[in-house]
Amino acid sequence: MPDIRKHRGAHPEDLKLFASDQLPALRAAVADLSWLLTRNYATKGAVKLVGDKFSLNERQRLAISRAACSEQSKTKRAATCIQTKSAGSENIIIDGFNLIITIEAALSRGLLMRCRDGCVRDLSSIHGSYRSVEETSAALLLIGDALAELGAASAFWILDKPISNSGRLAQKIRTIAAERGWNWSVALAFNPDREIAASDRIVISSDGPLLDHSKNWLNLARHIIEKSVADAWVIDLSC
């Protein structure tokens, strides 16, 4: 079935699944899952163990899996995260779909989570195919304005080549950058994570495993959401 969504908003059940009365159990589940990950339990088995304990449904299990991280990862990510004020005159590399989809979700009032490592993450997934939504251009403009305000020297976007419509998104990024005079470039890659992790540029992403292998990273999605999307729906799972 083709993706005909016009927004990247909340799932129909999210208001119930992530209501205020659900948050104590979800936070406890994140804490338990993080405890298991710290002790090197496999993620899939640990999520099942914790999800069964708290009787979580599949979407809630996805949420805790994205919000949790081991103590080792939390410490490493904190040590390599740079402050926004330090991004001036720096060259940036962007995990394109990761950043855009998070900001689209914020603008669409989709569910966002403040996670254990300080990142803000969404529950969207593109399943091999990306479709622009009504908020895509606005998301790109927010990202560009934030980078310009921070004084970044350049931004190199990398998009997953195997994802359909990645070429169209790349062209949209190039067009907006040209119109605004932003020093951006865009590339499609079969393995973006490997190229991003190997780069000497400052990484912009909230992908946990990628952050674990990055030299330095910037928590730009959270910065943009807290500064420019006042009505974003963000729940706190940062136990």
C-alpha cells in the first residue's frame, strides 16, 4: 500500500499509550532496560523481557528501546557531545533522514521522547520508502536557520541511497540551500552510518549506535525543538 500521509503526526493510539498515567511504567521500563543493556544483554531479548514484565504493547516497546541506553553509551555520548555555541565555523555532517524526520514529527505534533542520553527521538519509521510531508520544507528551513545562527561553516548531508525518493529529497535540500545561500552539499550513500562515523566533521544525528562511534556530535534536533517548536509533544523518558 502506498504511503499517502500528509503529515508525520501521532499514531491514532499514541494519546492512550503515552498518556500521563502510562509514563511511570514506561520510565521504569526504560530504567530496567538500561540496566540490562549495561550488563551486555542482547537488545532484542532485553526488550522482550522488560516489555513482558510491564505488559507493554509493540509501540511502547519501540519507545523504550529508543529511549534506553547502557551506562557505557550514556557516558560516551555525553563526553563527545559538543555545545551548540562550539559549532561556530565548524564543518557539519548530517544524518539526513534521521534529522529531517524528527523535525517533521515535531512540527506535526507526533510523539517525541526525551531519552536517557539527552537526545529527542521520534517513533517514525520509513520502511525503505520516504515520502515528503507538508512539514518537510518547514523542517529544512528550521534546520538551516539553526545552522546559520550557530555559524556552521558548511553542512554535508548524507541520505540512504536504497530508500526510495532519497534523490528527490536530495534535490529539495539543494534547492532550498541555493535559495538561502547556505553552504550545503548532499550525497546518497549505501551505508551512510559508516561514512558519517568515519568523518572528521561534527555529526548531527540521534541514532544511538552511530553516536557511539562518532568522534564528536551535536544535539541539534533537541536544540531546534526546544527553541523553535513550542507546541511539540515531548514526553520525558530520560530516567
